[in-house]
Amino acid sequence: MSDLYNLGFGKTENELYLQDIAVEGKIPDWLTGSFIRNGPGTFFIGQQQYRHWFDGLAMLHKFAFSEGSVSYANKFLRTKAYNEAMDTGKISYSEFATDPCRSMFGKVTAAFNQKITDSAKVNVGQFAQKYLALGETAMQVEFDPHTLDTLGYYQYETKYKQHVTTVHPILDSRHDEVYQHVIRFGRISHYCLKRIKSNGKSEVVGEIPVTYPAYLHSFGMTPRYLIIAEFPFKVYPLKLLFQVKPFIENYKWKPKDGTRFYVMDRQTGNVVGRLETDPFFAFHHINAFEKNNEIIMDIDAYDNADIISSFYLNRLKDSDLELPFGTLRRYRLNLRNQSVKWEQLSDECLEMPRYDNRHYHMDSSYNFVYGLSVNKSHIRGFYNQLVKIDITRQHTKTWYTANHYPSEPVFVPAPDAKSEDDGVVLTIVLDTENESSYLLVLDGQTFTEMGRAVVKQPILIGYHGQYFPEL
């Protein structure tokens, strides 16, 4: 695993703009937009190294398509965290699991002069007439989608000092509005659900007071409801406010608390359900809808939060590492009797799940989930496989090539799609044999390779991306 570790969790040597990169096979002519992905651009600053896969300085990657040809560009976000790191050669801002103030004096000083990262490295999105790099801290970073230049900051709210947000805002295209969830920490903390209009104006839908808030990476939405799954991975807020430890290390797994689903009416902001179930953890909600008087939610779930500690870089360096498996679960929430039932829909390892959210968001007829996975014959090491899970038929198709490590698969529907899976799947693959990366294009139906566009430079293992047909 040393090649993967050095290439996938090292540093990016060059920012590039390549007008026409080599294409093997065929890229569909109808693919004419841009695929932009976010993630870490380096885990090294001078002689220092970040500690966790979720640390690092943000870098955007863009693959643009035109009549079967592909261009590529990559660029660091020019944030305060990036600029100070380049100026000083040191890590200066606190990240997910890296605290630059390791001495006791430094921790005391940091409590009164907190420098929380603005390196928005996790996702990208387009709303409020802006293209944004998205992170879990207060400030999102606006960028130029053509040049990838950093333009400034965007905040979901300015009246309050918001401390944490999710990186998965939810678009309701029917009403041209975006919903987002933020957490305000304090003696009594609040889960705050917000609605953002196309003109950028936002309003609070509703708030839920909590004493010990959970770590929340995403949330769910149906036509009538917003849903927060509060896992028992919780924090005493004052520890965060005074930076006793790096951000995530203040959270503790408390399985006796179980998991609670908060269900909020999207129109009134009233909490209409507080439903409890067995403890579990998840990064990613997938889809949610209403059917037969139930709220049905598909979630990529784990039995506990051990997956977070598995992503420390010193563990990823271990070739014998076996990642905990996330699996596709369906939760059924009954508001009438406040009950929860769930079932597992696949035994495949699943992470970073995607589906055709352009056409099947909040739609009970959706069938296909694409995701990152681990090949069952090669379970040691990092994610090395892609899966296409057919929920209805309980069948899975896979893509696997030894020593090639894919990232999140993004489904793009064909313009004249005749079925739900009529389109392509885009993913960036790290090829450790050739010390390079390539954009892989899979047929959405057969899950076989159609073509690839090769970048002769390794692209670090990243997180989430989006396809923008308008670019």
C-alpha cells in the first residue's frame, strides 16, 4: 500500500491547465459540460504533515468536455489557511483532526484567538448564483468555474456565529431553493435548518435545541419534511469552543443514547417527530421520499463511528488495514406511532453514494445507487472498487482493476435518457502502477468502460464532485 499512500496522500506537485489531454476509448459527444471535484491538494506543509484524510489544503480539479475531447485544470483554493501555510511553511489553522497548537501554551492561546480553517475542501455546489467550494466550517469559498480562481467567501448567515455546517446542501429544483443545516454551539446548542432562495436570501425554517450535538455530515429531505439523523457520536460544546483537542477528537461514541430522527415540517418549522432507534453512524444520506404514510430514507450506515479513526494517515499507511464497511440501509419512519424499522438492501461495502438526483430526488421509483466500495477478494487497503446497486432486484454490478483506486462515482443522465440508468458515470482514478490519474467514463447501464482521459500526474484521493452541464 506504500505506493497508494505516497501517491494518494502526498502532495500535488503542479497546478496545470491542459487544453487537450489524451483520450483512450470514446467519450460521448453529448457530454459537453464540466466535472469539478474537490479534495485535498497536499498533506505536507514544509516539514509538517496533516494527520487525517479529512485534513489538507483544498484543491479543485476540473475536466471539461467538448465533442469527445477533454481538458483538465487543477488549482489550490487561495484561502487564509493556504496563504499562511505558503508564507510560513507551517500549518497555522486547525483542521478536522490536526491542531497546530500542540503545546499547552499554544492551546491556551488558541482558546482566545481561534484560527479555524477556511479550506473548504469537501464538496462543490452551485446556488445563490454562485459556484462554491463547500466545507464543514463557517465560511464557504466562492470560485470562478472557468478559471478555478478563488473569488471570496459566502456565509449561510451573518447574524449568528455559525460553527459547523454540512457539506451536502439539498436543492429543491421545483421551487428553485436550497436547504442547509447548520449547528450553533453554546451552553444550549441548536440544529438550525435554513432555506436559501435563488437570490441568495436565506431564512430559518426551524431550530432544535440540544445539549450534546452530534457530528452531522448530511441530512435528509422529502417533499414535506426535513430529517436529521442524530447519531450517538456527540460532543460537549465547550470543548470545541476552547479547542481542547482537534475538532473531531472532542466527539465521543455514546451507543446507549441510540439514534434519534428529528422530523421537521418544511413549511411551519415545527418538529412533528422525534423517533428513536438503535445506534448507528453515517456520513451520507442518499435519498428520501414519502410512501404509504411513511417517510422512507436510504442511508449509507455503519454500526459505529470507527470509520473516522480508520482515516488517520498513520492507519492508511498500513497495508493490512481493513476499512469498516458501510452498507445501504432503508429506514422507515412512521409518524403516526413514532416507530422506526429498517432493513439492509445490499451486503456490498458502500461509501460516497450517488444516484440520479436530477430526476429521482424524493422519488420513490428510483432504483440505482452508485458508490465507492471494497473488492471482496481484496479487502485490505483502501477503497478499490465501484458498485452499482439495483435496489429493486437486489443485484450489484462492479468495476475493479488491481492497483487502480477510484473516487466518488457521479452519474450524469443522457439528454434523451430512456431509463433511470441511461447515462454515464464519472470518477477520477489513481493509477499507482503508472503514477498518474485518469477520468474514467463508465456506461451507466452496463457499468463497463467507455473511455478515459489521462492526466500524467497523480491526483490525490479526494471527496465529492459535481457535473455542471452549463459550463
